[in-house]
Amino acid sequence: MKSSKLIVAAATMAVSMTALGGGTHGGGHGHATPIGEPGLADDVSRTISLSMKDNYFEPEFVNVVPGETVRFSIHNEGSLVHEFNIGTPDMHEAHQEEMLMMVDHGVIQGGTLNRDMMKMDMGNGHTMEHDDPNSVLLAPGESADIIWTFSTQANLEFACNVPGHYQSGMYGDVQYESGADTQARAE
């Protein structure tokens, strides 16, 4: 009887570790849905500066041309940890569960980001390092750049998926326009 309880306990732990391992950043950061691709610095047509505040972005939307490569210069001006993540609404919804895990494990604590804990193995070799090309996680006062090519026109938004931030309005739309619209705006 004791051996059967041990087997059940071991099976439960194995399933739990598999579930934890499945909650990695691979599914929520642009690998499964065609949302564009990492861009090359030589292909950048312009830089869009974005500020992350508590809990909103400035600007609240960006205009891009299909095929355009943009450098996003992102600065966290808030007092909390914030994320800039390019994805579809469904990707953001899935990623919010992963971000909750980061809070639950003490990686994100309000305005503090424990980068050492981000390297912790969550099972199956998966970590919380947040090193995907369409996303950056910044502590207050930090800045980073993302270079992104909008190779496919899709229903995209940029968002902060730290628990509660998206729900409080911390997301913005990626709007597509023709090259002629961009040229007219530049003149």
C-alpha cells in the first residue's frame, strides 16, 4: 500500500513539473504565431520612442507599414517593473499566466526585478529569462531597444503582461498604414 502511495506522489510531482515546464516564455513571445520577426539594425527605417508609466504607454498606439523594420526605444519611467511585448491579444492572454508565475516565484516584486531568479530552471530546461526578441522586461529606470520587422500584417498590440497591468489598460495598438501614408506624414 505504501508503494502505491509513493507511485501516485511521484506521478503527481512529474505532472506538476511538466505543467511548470510548459509555462515558459516560448508560447507567449512570438514563436507560434506569425507576428513578424526580429529585425536587423541596418534595415531600421525609424525609431519609435516609448515610455512605460504606471500603468500605461506613451504613445498609446504606433503606426507601421507592412514590411517595415522599426527600432523601439523603450524606457521604464514608472515605479514598477513593466514589460513591452509585441503580440496578438491571444498571445498576451496566454503570456499573462507565465508572468503570474514570475510574481509567484518572487522574480517580480513590485518595483524590483530579480534577474538571478530569472535564470532558475523551471523544469525541462526552461527559464524565466525573458530573452525573446519581441519582448523586454524592465525594472524602474531601465531602458532597452527592440528591433522588429512587421513582415506580416496581423492583429497586433504591444502590452505589459505583468499581472494586473494589461487589465488596467497597459496596452496599445499596432496600426498598419500604406507607405504613401507614412511619406505624407513625414512631409
